Amino acid sequence: MLPAILHGILLALGLILPLGAQNVFVFNQGANQKKFKYTLPVIITAGFCDTLLIVIAVLGVSLILISMPMLQLVIYIIGFVFLIYMAWSLWKEKPSNMEEIEPMRPKQQILFALSVSLLNPHAIMDTVGVIGTSASIYEGPEKLAFSIATISISWLWFIFLAILGRVVGTVDKSGKFILVLNKVSSVIVFVVALIILKNIIDLIL
């Protein structure tokens, strides 16, 4: 049981630590929102999305989904549109101080979190190819322990990112760091969108 739990923890950390659109967005919301409680929509959405991906990967359902090119195409197109809009929204934000920043509303947080979580091909392939494959070596209670450990790390990581962002946002009264963060976030999200566009072209051709 313990080896399965440790395996799940280490595997989840290895997949979730690298800088990506999802991590950047959660951190960004932590920094931009006035209070930590206002980041709950993005934390909960990102957490549930990762939980969903991990569960379907462990159950093997995701292998069926990625075998349907038309469904992949639809998901990628929707994801591309959302990510381009998100990148543009982050880029054009130019506050001169923290008071001028207009935080995202809960609905916006949820939509953007959904797009960077479920419509990111790399996140899907990591979950299917790595977590799904690793979970296949376990059975029964061990597989359950592996899954719970992996899911728990995702939730704890998103909470940590939001708290870290809130700390940075509190310290940065001038809003200069947040401005730079928004630009960097925009570029990262745009790059992810370009990767999705490449996948769209590959599927069509």
C-alpha cells in the first residue's frame, strides 16, 4: 500500500510542478484577487478537472476518448479559442497600482480554469500516458491508494499556488510585479494555444 501511495505522490509532483498554463493561471488569480476566498472558484475547478482526468485515466476511459480524432478536434478547437481569449485578456491588463486591477469574476475563473485544465493536450496526454499507465500496475486497494495520493497532490498544489500568489499580491502594492506576471502568463498561455493549433492542423491534415 505504502509504495503505491509514494508512487502516486512522486508521480503527481513530477507532472504538476513544471510551469504551465494551468499553474500560471491559478497563481495569477491568487495574486489578482483581493482575498484568498475569491480564488476558490479557480482552485475548485482546477482540482475537479484534474480529479476527473485522473479518474478516467485510471479507469481506462480516456484511452477510448483519445482514439476518436473528431472528438479530439472539437476539444482542441474550443480550447484554442478559449486560450487565445485568455491570453489577450491577461496581456491587455495594465494597472498602475493594485487598486486598479479588476479581478476576474467567478464565472470567468471557472471557464478559463476549465479551458487550461481539460483542453490542454499535454495535460491530457500526461494523465493518460503516465498516470493511466502507472495505475495499471496496481489492483484493488493499491490502485485506489495510488489514485487518491495523486489526486490529493493536485488539490494541495493548487491551494499552495493560490496562497503563494495571494502573498505576492499582498506584498506588491504597486502592481508592477502583477503587471509583469500578467504578461508572462499571457505569453505562456499563448504558446500553449499555438501547440493546440498545431495539433488541430495535424488532425485535419
